[in-house]
Amino acid sequence: MNTSHADFLECPEKYDTVSHPVMAWNAGIVSWTRDMATADIEKSLLNAMQLGQKQLETFVKERLADEKVDFRDPLPTSKALTFASLYDVHLRPNTSKGKMEILKADRNFTQRLIMAYRDGRPVDLSNILNHELMKVPVSIADTSGTLRTGTKSILFDVLTKDVSCPSEITISAPACLIIDGQAMIMSLGKPSDVNTFGKYAYMFVKHIVKQGEAYDRIDVTFDRYRDLSIKADTRAKRTKKSRPIRRLIEDQNVPLPSKWTDFLASTDNKRDLCLFLSNAIIAAAPSKKTIVVGGGFVSETEVRSTDANMNTDLLESTHEEADTRVVLHYSQQCTYHSGDSS
């Protein structure tokens, strides 16, 4: 035992436990980091002797008394929880190895900096703490690099607070209906009486026209599916129980897949479906209505309208999400009517 440790044990009040790297047990708290142990870790540490005694008794009983286990068989790992377990980040199971991968979150660097600062060494701590001290910004991602997700439905409660939302809307003037095309694909699912993509497109367009029969103009927006996307992790989570099966939509006679969820699990399939439906909507649009489609064509900025005189420049965008394109179409529609009234 070194001198400083012995002095600490004899007269601990002389030492500041925060400034010195000595671990003092205080309700399961590591003194130099102030990290509190979980109840499981505290139980594991406080009962270490009893757990060891129990393992010894099991060893003697199984290998010497009952001889159920060969004496030379390897001992199982106890996997006792310690303070180091506080910084274990469990990732999803690795099915190829059948084990749980663990990523160690390294906090030693931060601890060393703070201790050096407390000891009076020249450390520009204010400048250092302005930057991320981990390989990923933990405010928006966990230590495995996966982005943290939110619940978009919460926004509905916030945006509609103190707002009266009527169950029905009486339309007495020219109006526009804006539809999230990808949301409609998900809500319609795979109809039981449809067996080809051509029939599916016909049903899809028919449903859109029926929804907007009281409106003079119908706008349909689609999602973009990029190879490098901030939504990649979210989409992977949604489709983790599906098996993506690629199917080319070469013409309207291509049969629909037997498992619709497996088809939609592929971003390439969804990209092709959006293009196929976008072309079908423009081609089959009623002559007495203005139909505007954006987001589903090959070029992400391309917007088509059945009204040849309509200027669609304000609708050209690089939005990845159909729901944010909905907001853009709404703002353009407001600008259009404002211009008419001026």
C-alpha cells in the first residue's frame, strides 16, 4: 500500500475526495465523477462476498458431491456488475454471433481534464467544454451513433392547442386539397381486389379524386428516398421485421407482390412506386380540376401541373419529407390567393 493511500485511511478528513482519485463508497457514488450506481450495481457490490460464497457452494455440490459436472469443466463467468457497468451501452443483439455487443463510453478523458484543472494545471476548460468530448454529439445521438428519435404526434397537440378543429369544413370558395401521397399509400395498404400495379395506380388516382371532389385544385406530394439520409436509422427500425424484396415496376402489368410490407421495406421500391404513381396521377387527372404533383419524379425539384398556364417555380424544392412539402404547397396557395385579391 502506498503512503498516500495509508494516510487517507488513517485520517480521511484531511483529504478532499473530489480532488483525489480515491473511490469512496457513499450511497453507491463514485466520488471523483459523482456518478451514482444503479440499484443492481449497488446490490452486486454490497453482496459480492455472499455471491462468491454461493458460487463456491454450487461448485462443491455439482463437481464433488453430486458429480453432475466434470471437475475440469471451465467455470461460468459471473458477470458481476461493477461501477464500470455504468458506462456500458448495450446495442441491438448481434445475430451472427449470438451475443450482445457492448460499446464502452469513454469518460476517462473528461475525468483527467477536470482533475488537472482542479490541481491548478493550465487547462482552458471553458474552451474545451464548448466542444463535444465524445465521437458523436450525445444530445442528438446515442454512443452507438444512432440518432435519437422523437414522437411527431406530440406536435399535433401543441399546434392544435386552443384551436377549434371542426369535424367538417364547408367549402364556399375556390379551395385546394393537399395530400401526403406517401401517407395515403400506407393507409390504403394492398387492396384485396387489386393484383397489378396498373390497377393499383387506377385505384390510387380514383381515391385521390374522390377525396378532392369538392375542391378546385388537388396537390399531391411524395417523399424522397436518398441513399444518404438522416432518416436511414428510423426507416431501418420500421422495417427490421420485414425482408426487403426488390421488384421493378417496368409497366402497369407487373403483378403486385404477395407481401406488401416486404415490398415497401425497400427504399428503391418506394422510389419507383412514387414515380409510377406521380405519372399516373398526371395522366389520368380529370380535365375540370387542376392537379399538382411534386416530389415523386426523377428530379427532386420537378413539379408538374395539369394547368399549362400555372407557374410552379415556388413549389420546386429539395425537401425530403412529403409533409414539409405540404407546408410549402400551402404557403404557395396562400400567396396565390393573396395575389388574386390584391
